[in-house]
Amino acid sequence: MDPALLTNSRFWDDPTLFSLGNFPGDLPVGEELLGHVLFETSGSSGTPKWVALSKQAMLASAAAVNQHLQVTKESCWGLALPLHHVGGFGVGARAFEIECRLEAFGKRWDADAFTSWIHDRGVTHTSLVPTQVHDLVKAGLRAPESLLAIVVGGGRLDVSTGQAARDLGWPVLASYGMTEAASQIATQTLEQLSKPYQPAPIPLLPIWRAGLSPDELLSISGPALFSGYVILENGVWRFLPRENEWHVTSDRVLLENSLLTPLGRADTLVKVLGELVDPESIERELLALADGSLTAGTFAVIALPDDRAGHVLVPVFESLIDRSVIESILTNYQQAAPGFRRLQPALYIGKIPRSPLGKVLRYELIQSIATKSLV
């Protein structure tokens, strides 16, 4: 899809159901899906499904983000994420909503080329994922003066990398969102750029109401919420509409005074020696211990079934990482970890499976551990 189409009212006025990515089959039909766009997603099982977002929902999100980040008609949104992801698509929606300029990076990711492009095009606002921010920091590149805000989504940007980015002038703002919410639910404010970087808490955007379900999972309600899912049943794709004003997510969070702190996904919790453990929280601990020597997405902690303990926790690293660095980090972690959070010996694999935005595909990783020889 040509990103320029997103700045044209003909696209937003067209009621035809539109699919981002390669939809595997015939699109479902019905009036319920008029004026909608489909985005692929998947759960922890790896089973694909498609989120149906109305164009009105996406523009509601766009307006909220533009207002939150003080975007004007003189601003320029820079697109450096794939359009088939709601975070990239949302960039185009924001440019259309505020009627400002949209520039597309349009090439393979490269930190030096990206920096030059920001400067040459006068980009003021953009969205990146933590891996991209890490690359900018690792290269020691200073941010062009035109850039006013970077929304960092698709994962958690750790404290050391976030502060290093700000020290280089990159105006990184932590955000929290999901496809079902047409991108952002919570985003740091521009005022926070003058303070030391912290990944949380994150202020809710005003369009969202948030609460906790009886199972203490985040529940959200607002005008940018998805309309339903498109799923495959008996070889036919069918639309399952959302039936409630509130959507109960799979995420655990802290909520206080319209501030949100992500705690991880409930479906990643496992029992180890009778205790609940979140492997993602251990990954965050390892990143903190690494102090910049590890990159998010190049390793993961997975839980494998075990007859005695219920599960065992196995750290998996990409084979190109310096093993002496890994051994030092793991030694420091093991010394402080209680027994039920201790890790098995590290495994090494050629490449950790990741989404286009750098998220670890845990289901695929576990499958690869089971079926491929490790190096």
C-alpha cells in the first residue's frame, strides 16, 4: 500500500472492507464490516486472527494522539514502521486527521539513513519500536533539531537505553497500546522529556476509560475500540462482533489516577514450584543487569513443562551474543533470585523469531527449541 493513500479523503470515505497484509482467503462480507480495516494479530497459541477496526475508530485515536503530542498543521509525521501494523497505519491516520505533512522512510531500516532522513525531511513526530531506538543509541547518533517527539511502542524501552537516547537528543516517550485500541491507550507527555527517562507510569489518553476486571486484567472502553475479530471456522472466515462496551485484555497493569504501569500479560504466567512467575519480568531484570550490553528481542526466557517443578525457566540467546557477557549477567541474576525464579542453563539459537516490530514470537520460539538443533 502506498502511504500517500492515507492522506487522501477518498480512502477514509470508501466503505469497502480493507485488509492490511496478505489475507489468507476470501474476505468476509456483511454490512457490519463496511468502513473497516483488518489487522492481523495472534495470541500466545500462535493462532492468527484479524482485528476489525473502523476508520472512525482509527481517526478518533489519531485525533487524541495529535492533541496529546501538540501536533499542528505545520508538523510532519514520519513513517518508519510497516503499514500492516496498527502503529504504522496510525501514523498515516494522524497526518490525515490534522492535515499535516506525511513522510515515509520507505527503505530497509538503517539508523544512519533514518537520522539523515529525519533531518532532510524536517520530521517533527514519529513512532519507533525499542529495537530501533537501541540502534540509534548504539550508533551514537544525535537527533536532528526538527524532531519533537518519538512515540515508542511495540514493547518496553528499558531505562538505560531510554535515558541514553534522551541524552543524545532523541525525544523518546514511552507508550502502551494494542491493535484492539487502534494503537495508543497511554502515552507520556511532552513535559516528561525534561525529566529522567522512566518507562512507567504512563498517562492514559483522555478518550479512554480504564479499569480492572474481576480477574484483575486491564479493561478499556472508548471511541477507538475495535469492532470485533475475524476468525477462521471450518475453513470460512467469519466476523465475531465485540459484544460489550468494555474490552477485557490479557494484560496485567497498575492503575492509579489515570496513570498506567504495564506488568505483563496474564497468559505468560506459569507455575514454578507452586509459585506464579512471569518470564517477561525476568527478561526485564536481565536487561537491567546488562546495563546496555543486551538488546531486547535478542534473547528470551521461556517456560518449558517439567514433571517435578511444573515448569522450568530457560533463557535462550542468539548465538552471536558474547557468551562471557551472558555468563556474567546470569551469575548476578542467579545469586539474587529465589529458587522458583532461578534459570536453567542458557540455550543458544541462530536467531530469535521476532515480529516485524521486534516482538519475540514466543510460541514460534518454543516450537523452534523443540524441533531445531541448537548451536
